[in-house]
Amino acid sequence: MEIRENVTGVERRKLNHGFIRRISVLELVTAKDLKKTYGTGNAAVDALKGVSFSVEKGAFLSVIGPSGSGKTTLLNLIGCLDRPSEGSLSVAGTEVSGLSRRDGARFRGNKIGFIFQSFNLIPVLTVFENVEYPLVMVQEVPASTRSKRIMALLEAVGMADQKKKLPDQLSGGQKQRVAIARALVTHPELVLADEPTANLDRDTAQSIIRLMKTIRNDFQTTFIFSTHDARIIDEAERILRIEDGRLTSNGNNGGIRHD
Ligand SMILES: Nc1ncnc2c1ncn2[C@@H]1O[C@H](COP(=O)(O)OP(=O)(O)O)[C@@H](O)[C@H]1O
Ligand SMILES: [Mg+2]
């Protein structure tokens, strides 16, 4: 294969692995005819039946659709928690559909932040330590920079004064604020949130989505979140609607009817 002279070591390794594809630099996620089948034979479930779309850098996008439509499956594929059965999926310039479990985990650790429905904070760690955790796990950031970075994020989510508390001393909304800070601490290009407001009351849900949007504005981090909560869909700028494993609408928010 041709090795260009001006490519870096990392790029050359990617070229050697065939990971580089021609994609627009403005596209952070590109899916082509993406399919996911769980199980085999009579027990097979076609959770995604061929979806194609792209997500531009800096997007604030919501994946919507009824329960069982394939939202979690799609987010898990984008987040390299699972692999597609067919089709191609490019995330931040890397074709992730063929990544091994180990390479997928490394890619995820460096490029993607996660926010969960049930917050998933570690109960024995303080707020500060919970946000610090991904840095300890996946990145070698010196302790001095680490602390500054964590405190800046706790400030951004309005939780700096709670840094010594344990998760069970916090409300649901406060926990999700900490989880947002934790998702951002590795400076990921993409944050994925699977129904992040499902366990929150209406006002808190809206404030969490607005906080995510403020962070997108300030840090230019791309956000993809799923929801079937009509009350927060209005906050999304772009919407992908999935029904029964198929994409049924894809566009800017405003022209789309919500049910
Ligand atoms: N691990 C799994 N094994 C088998 N079927 C699954 C698995 N995960 C999800 N499914 C099925 O795939 C379909 C899509 O599920 P999911 O992506 O969780 O939808 P949503 O997040 O929109 O509720 C559903 O029919 C669900 O039952
Ligand atoms: Mg789901």
C-alpha cells in the first residue's frame, strides 16, 4: 500500500489498518446501511434494519422513537459498546465497525463520553473523585492539571461547592450534573447520553438538557442523546426518529411533529 511521506506515525498506523476513509471533516458520525441483529435463527431480533445518516461536528441531536425502536442499540454502536452486524460506521474519522473489543474500548476512552439514565456514579467516591475517575482509568494526565480540569468542569455544571459529597447525598439532578462533568473530563469529541433525563422531573430534565447545550456552545463538544420524553425534545436542534429499527425522519427540529 502507498505510504505518504507527510503522514504521522498514528496516521500511518491507521492507513495500515485500513481505518482511514474519505469523509468530510465536518462529519463526526457517518452511518451507512447500519444493521444490528441480536441472536440467531428463530430467536433473532433485527434491532436496526439499515439506517444511514451523518452527524455534523458540534451537533446537538436527539434520537427519538418509542420504546424498543432501537435507540439504545444505535447509541451503543456509535459508542463502540457493541458492533454492527452489517454496514459501515465512522466515528471521528475512524471506521469503528470492525474494531476489536480492546481497540473499541481504547477508542471509546479517548474520544467518547457517556451519560447514563441511572447516573452510574460510584457510590464510595466523592463528587470530585467520580469526575476524576476516567482520567485515572484511560489517560495519563498529571495530577496538577487533573485537579484544575476537574474543578473547571465542576464549576461549569454548578457543582464545585459539592465536591466532597458522596453521590447518595445528592438529588437526581445534581447526580446528573456530576455525570455530565465526568463525561467531559477526558475532553471527548462526542458525548452520548441514553435517556439522560428519564429519572428526573420535568424542570430538572429541562435544566440538564440546557446545561448540555451550554456546554456544547462553550466546548464545541458534539452531543447525541436519546429520549422518548416529548417535553425535552424541543431543546434538540436536530432529530433522528427511529421506529422499529428504521429511520423515519431526519432533520432540523421545528418541522417535525412530536407525539
Ligand atoms: N441484548 C439484546 N438481545 C436481544 N434483543 C435485544 C437486546 N437489546 C435490545 N434488544 C431488542 O432490540 C430492539 C431494540 O431495543 P433497544 O435498542 O433497546 O430500543 P430502545 O432503546 O429504543 O428502547 C428491541 O426489540 C429489544 O427487545
Ligand atoms: Mg433504550
